Amino acid sequence: MKKILFISGSLRKESFNRQLLEMAAQRLSSDFECTFLDYDDLPLLNQDKEFPAPAAVQRIRSLVASADALWIGSPEYNHSYSAALKNLIDWLSRPVKPGDYSTAVGRGKTVAVSSVAGSSAGSFSIAKLIELFEMLGCTLVQEKTMIALGARFGQVALVLGDDEQALLERECEALKELLHG
């Protein structure tokens, strides 16, 4: 069974982006092995400590390498993605073997991106993530789920309207098509 690794750009366990990813995982779990990446122990990238890679980096690289696709749920901080997510992607873009960038586990992956954010619906963070993943030679799912919080800001549970559920369903179907060829 093919594997999808879900990655929330927010480290908060009950974040809206985590909740959106959980909704996607529920829709996909009958066809794929769905897991969530816990990376709050990831150290800041420091080339002085890159080789050998710290244990947390090795664990995360192993999980990413074994995944057939990544699904990123990104909040939007100051018109960009979170520092935690940027640090993770930086580690995934670095070579496992010194100087051999073809060994970077984040290169060439199939990647879906979505966002729950303020009035921009995460459009700025999504645009920057697309640019970053294109630079890494990833195959991007063309459908995007972008949810504007509006009056839901400050609530605990993310409840999607019919149009928003349809967006998520289209992104799930597009990812299925890419993975099943």
C-alpha cells in the first residue's frame, strides 16, 4: 500500500491545518497508509552539525524517504510559511551524503499543499511553498485546498462548508490520480 506522510506547518497539535490534514487522511485512509510527521524535536539546520545528521533528522529522513507522497498543511505567518516548516524543508533538501544533492530525501517527491489561514486563505504561503517544491523537482498536486478562516478565527474546531469540503475532495482525488498513475 502506498504511503502518504502528512506534515502540518504548525506544531500545535490542534491547529486548523492539522485538523484539515486529518480530514484529508480520513478520506484517503482506505486507499493509502496515512501517517503524520512529528518534528517538534528537529534541531535548527546547522552545517557544522550536519554530518553525521542528528538522530531526529535521521528519523525524519527515513519517514520521508519511505513515503510516496507528502501533504503539507501550512498556516500563513507574515505572508509566508512557518519557520518550523522552513527548517524541516531545509533539512530535507540537504544531502544525506556530503556533496551529493541527489541523496536529499525531499527531492522529487509528490507533494500536495493546502492551507487554513486568515483572509488570504494561505495564498502567500502556498505560492512560496510551490516555488520551493518546484526548485526541489517535486511533482505538485495541481488542486489546492485553501480555507479562509473568516469568522472561525478563534474557534477550536475547524468545520468546513460544502464548498470547502468539495475543494478538499478534489485535492484528495488529484493526489489519488497521481499516485495510482
